[in-house]
Amino acid sequence: NSIKGTKMSMNIFRLTGDMCHLLSILILLRRLHVAKNAEGISLRTQELFVMVSLTRYTDLLTTFYSYYNSLMKIFFIASVSYTIYLIRRREPICSTYDRQQDNFPHWKFLVAPSAVVATVIFLIEYNTRRYGWESLTFHLFDVQGILWTFSIVLESVAILPQLSLLRRYRSIENLTANYVFCMGIYRFLYIFNWVYRAYNEPG
């Protein structure tokens, strides 16, 4: 398999993980529409998640794998973008968003380090294991591969601004807690998905 890993075979861990991811987004959107406030919701985490989706799903423009694959990717991008719109622009929700509380330095401590780590991982995988250092220059320009690797690294830490924000609140609404729980289960199941693929898919 290519390090980009854009074509993923279906297994129970991936399917269940996708459903938990889907459920977490629906819970968050319901929370915003019902409560009509953004208290306890980290806009910075949502911005990181949309960055993850946009950098991971660049193959939407180049390759068709299945309707399931394409529709889920489009939904994840659109739904997180809509969540950001609600928190930034939609009244009365946007008026309740507390920028001073949601202050985790995500660019400095999450995005920039993820870019560095992703580039190192990508170069090691492509140039020492597969092609050798003589092809280093050529593979530096495999932008899609670097972006995919970056999305994997960034997603592993994207929830941190949300967790940091929740620590500042004495009480957490059930829907917000359920959202964080479902996101955690989604990530947990995808670890098993990658392990399963490593042992059961050739290449």
C-alpha cells in the first residue's frame, strides 16, 4: 500500500469507526441547534478537523473508489465547515462563543509540529524503504502524499483544544460530553483498523 492510503478496504473497525465519527458530528450539530450557544465548544478543534479533512481527501479531485467513500468524505468536509460557520457567524450561537477561553495555541503546538513530523515520516517511508535517497528530490514534490501523512498526524492531536477548553468548565453538558466520547471511540476503532489492514492487506 502507498503511504497515502487513500484506498481503504472495508472492515468492521473502519465501518464502526466511521459511524461513530458520523454520530459525533450529528451530536455536535444537534447540541448547537438545540442549545443555541457555543459554550464549551472549541472552534479551534473544529478548524483543525476541517484542515484534517481537506488535506486527507484531496483524492476526491483525482480518484473515485466508491460512492460510500466519496459521500462520507464530502459529508465530513461539509458538516465540519457548517459547524465552523455556526460558531463564527450564526446568531445567537456566535455571540456565546468565548474566544478568550478557547485559547489553545494550536498553530504553534499542533499544526506546525504536525507538519514537521509528517514530512519526516513521509521522507523516511518513501526514500529509505521504497526508493532510496537518490529519488529524494522527486518525492518531495508528492504533495498529496505529504498532505495525507500530515492529516493523520494532525488528527491524532486535533481534539486537544477541545479537551483543554472543557477543563475550564465545572459542568459539561451531556451532548458535549457525548460528542467528545464518540470522537474518542472513533479514534480508538481506527487504531484497530490500521492494525487490521497492516496484517491483512498485502504491500
